[in-house]
Amino acid sequence: MATINTDIAQKIDIVTRENNSATINLVIADSSGAAFNLTGYTVNFKVYSDNIDHIAKSNGSGITATGSGSGTLDSTGKITIKLTTTDLSILPGSYSHKLTLTSGDDVKTWMYGKFKVNND
């Protein structure tokens, strides 16, 4: 029996420290390893638990193109997620996170996993 799998998301766990800042640099690539053209996409990153968003970032609001530092994403596939001390002032513990790319009706979850906040 054949299977068609449209789930491209990668499970990646993140561990950080309460009341600290953190920077996550990512390169989004297609199945052949080439940089994914992010032009026209909205990138959203959220940390959540029980349907409560604790951290929410998107283009120009905590997510920028790595090369230019702009909220306008480009064809390099490179993005930076900046988490401030205010973002990471959430209670220590385990949460979930998800990174999605959206263009019109096209939504792709690229990354998900546990988001652990250690005591400061």
C-alpha cells in the first residue's frame, strides 16, 4: 500500500532560561536542501500551553530576515527569532512551540516541539 505524506514539519525541542534573552537563527530549506523563498510569506512562531499563547512572534515583530534584519523576508530562507527577557519571563516549565509559514490560504507547519524554560 502506498502512502502520501504531506507532513513536512520537523520536531525540534528548544530549551531556554527564564528571564534571559535568546536568538534562534534558522534556514528554511525545501526537500532538496535549497533555500526556501520566503518572499510573500508570513512567519509565525508561538509558544503555547492549553490553547494559551505565552509568546507570539511574526515578521517584523520579533522575526526578521537574518541577512538584512528586516521584517520583509527574502529568498535566502534565513530568519531570526528574537526572544526578549520580557518574552522569557514566563513561568519555568514545559510548553509547546510551533513555527508556521502562511501565504494566502497556504499554511505550512515547519517546526514544532517542546519549549522548556529552566529556572533562572
